[in-house]
Amino acid sequence: MDNIKVGDYIIVQRQNYTKLHKLRSHGTMALGSFIIEMDNVIGEKYFDTFQIKNVPNTKKNYTLEKIEDLSSISTSLNVEQSGSDNRNIEADDNNQTMSSEEINKLKDEDLSSNNILEKLISNSKTFNTKTEYSQEKYIKKKSKKYFEYIQIRKPSIRLLAQMFYRQDPAKILGIRIDYLSQILSYSNIQSEGTHIVYDSGTSGLIPAALLESIGANTCGKLIHMHPGNECQKVAFLAMEFPEEQAKRCINVNLYSVLRHYHQTETKGLKDACDRDVDKQSEENVEMKEYEELEIMETENNEQPEAKRRKLDKSNWQVDNELACKLLRDGVHSIIITAKEHPQSIVDALEPFLLPSRNLVVFSTFKEPLQELYFHLKNDLSFLAVKLTTNFMRNYQVLPDRTHPEVNMTHGGYLLTAIKVKQ
């Protein structure tokens, strides 16, 4: 596995908490109350474990020290006594005899979570009277706060999806890992052909997952359409695809590329003939401009470069032309994950979809997809139109405490259909 280097995106895991971070030389990262210097992870391998250590002569800055022997990491504490119930325990700040200043001083002197927990337990008036379950809950809560070990992991689609969903489901339109797997399955992404994705709010997760499914060193291409000037691409950048694979993802503005496509297609034969007639004159003009630039280059090396760049097309124009060329040949799937009402987007993109190919639309709300469902049902170009939703609930499985998790979000709705040739 490659070593960690400056510029890499890494996932820092501390117990069940994960955070995405881009490594910079002499950079720091905020992790809870810790401000950690990250230079010591550079050159190490992924999945290595590090201990958070105090930086000498500082109060808030910490550094990392690699742990060679993982058996030395222990989070278990021996509890000798527990109560039968919590009825007589009153919530009171005085139950802990150690002051916050003493706890902070202890944290600065000794960052071992076990030592801090032992001190907190021994100075608690009510810990030994709590039930075994309450004691375990207390230890888990405090351990999460003072745990001093982290693991460096390489970003993957699964880790990114779980991390974004845990932090804020709205960042990825509420797409859970089960919905992500269904989107990839229903869209029938393969390592060849051309695929369209319209994404307006998943932090680049859907385009990254689709491009990973297409794979490296293949001929498959992905047209990533978005509503703004710039697409969301945090997850896409974090995956750090090889250059040849990343180049096969073309980022274009939806409205700009459609306007360019229809303007080009509607010019017709007359305009094509006019372009042939004007081609020679344009070449003469370009040759004259080029000769002028060559003359100016001998006088000033910077000025011709600026003017030459004006003659070149902008990156978005080049991407639009490349996307239009692919659209003319037809696409093999269309995936839409949108905040907007998807019906107009589907109507604009479905003419490019080849027969026997899949349309997949995800929305956080069911009403837009209901309207789209009846719209496609009346369209003879589609069959097997389905509108589905899942409710995946995680369960806590512990001795005498197995129950579904209480805090759950709904997710969204998924519409799938197959294009047919009329």
C-alpha cells in the first residue's frame, strides 16, 4: 500500500468518529478539543495507529506518535462494585469531587484515557451505586471524550458515504449506503459506454461512486452535469482517482451544454456549408494573428502569452464540445440526484438515452417522483417504471439491550425505468 504523502486526502478515525482531512506540510487538524500537528503521519502507511501526545511547552497543541505494539492499547477498566438501581441517585455537579481545573491539569500532564477515567471514577460519589449498565454508559461517554488514539485510513466510497451521512445527511441529500448501492445496481454501470449523472447536492459522492464503478484503464466515460458554475466535488477529490480515470469524467453545466448541443444541431446543412466557406478566411485571420504574435514575442515574452490565451477556448467550452460529441452517440444510463423537481430534467435528457437502458432518479421527497412516475407511465418510451422507498433501521445488539436505534432519518425515494425503442 502507498505511503501517506503531502497533498493526500486521509480519513482520521478516533473510535467511531471519522473526519476527512487533506494533508499539508506543517499543517494541523482540529479533532474535538485537540489541535493536532499532522507532520508525523507523512511517510507512514495507511491503517497505522498513532497516539496523541502533548507538544512540550504548549497547552493546546498536540502531536502524533506511531504505536508499534497495538496490544498496549487497552480501554477496559475493572469495576468492582455496582448498584441494583438508580432511583436514589440525584443529578448534581457536586457528585464529582474533582474540579474542571484539576481535570484539565490532569489531561495536560497525562493524556492516557485509562488513567483519567480511573481518577474520575475514584473521585465520583455516585459511580459505585450506579447499575452495571449505567457504569458502562458512563465509561463509554468519558472514554469517547479522552480517547487518545487515532487511525489513519484511506478514503473509500463506503467510508465517505458513512462519514457524510453521520455528519449531516443533508450534505448528500439523505442518501444512505443502501440507497447508494441501489443507485449503482439499477443504473447498470459498466466499464464501457457513456453515462450521465445530474447531481445537485451530494458533495460529489454520486459522481465518485459512478466513476469508481466504471473503473480505471477502461473506455467508459461519465458526463457529470450540475446546475451551477462549479460542481460539488469534495468526495470526488478525496478518492484521488488516477489522472486517466479522472479525465474521463466531464464536468459541465446542464443548461450550458444543452444550449450548446441544440444550437449546434439546429444550424442544419446551410450553416455547415457556410462554415466550409468561411473556414479559409478564418484560417487566414488566425495565421495573421499568429504572425503578429510571433513578431511581438521577440519584443515582449509575456504579452504574446496573454493574447494567445485569448485565442484559446475556455475549459468549459472544450468540455461542452466533448460532452455534445458523446451525447450525439447516445448514453447508456442516466442517473439524477437532484434537489429540484426532476421532471424537466428527465424530459431534457431522456432523448439521449439509448433503448434498453436505465433511468434512475433519487429525491428526498416523494411528491416530485409521484408526478414523474405518472408522467413516464403515459410516455410509451418507458416501461417497468417503479417508485420505491426503503426504511433501513440499525439495531443495537447487546446482552439484554437489543433494540432498534431511536434517531433515524427516512432517506428518500427512488424511481427507476427502462427506455424502449418505439
